Amino acid sequence: MADPLAIVIRTENHDGCTVLSVRGEIDLATAPALQDAVDGVLAGHPPALVLDLSEVDFLGSVGMTILVSAHEALGRSDRFAVVAEGPGTSRPLQLTKLDEIIPIFRTLSDAVAAVRVEG
């Protein structure tokens, strides 16, 4: 299990969309930090949210639960996307078939373009 300090989360705005960029491992030790970051963003009622997991080496089931919760909280799948390009993130999402529920992209620019809210 990873050290809870082994996760780094940045919040940025890209073209009117909130992006949470995560680096490290998402497991039982680090998931509370990610959950707090997601909850903080969702409390502000963002028009769209992208979770960039391109620098995540491991995505455990607790992390996937956070993704599903964020997807459900936003209410519309076109307002939420995940960037997952490496085997540590894309493979678990494919094996669990979450990639059929949550929009998954290989690049941040593609994800932001898909959820961007005009105006």
C-alpha cells in the first residue's frame, strides 16, 4: 500500500473545465486524498470535470469507486471524462467495463474538448 503522501493532486482550469491531475498510486492509503479533492471540486458545481490519471501508476478498486461516484454526481456523462493512457489505469477500467460507462480518453486535450462547455 502506498504512503498517503505518495499522491499529488493538482486542480486546474482548462477551457472552462475543471481538471484534477493526479500523480502516484490510487489505493486504500491515497484514496481519501483523491476523494477529498473530488468532493471539493464537486461542491463548487463545475460545468465539467476531467480526472487526468495519465501519471497514475496503479488504480485500485477504491479509485474506480471514486470515478463512478464523480460520474454519478455530475449527472450527465458528457460533463465528466477520465484520461487513462497507461496500463496501470486503462487496463483496470477495461477489465471492469467502466470504460463502457465513463468516457475515457488517451489525452487531456481530447478529454477537455469532449466535455468543454461553451459560453
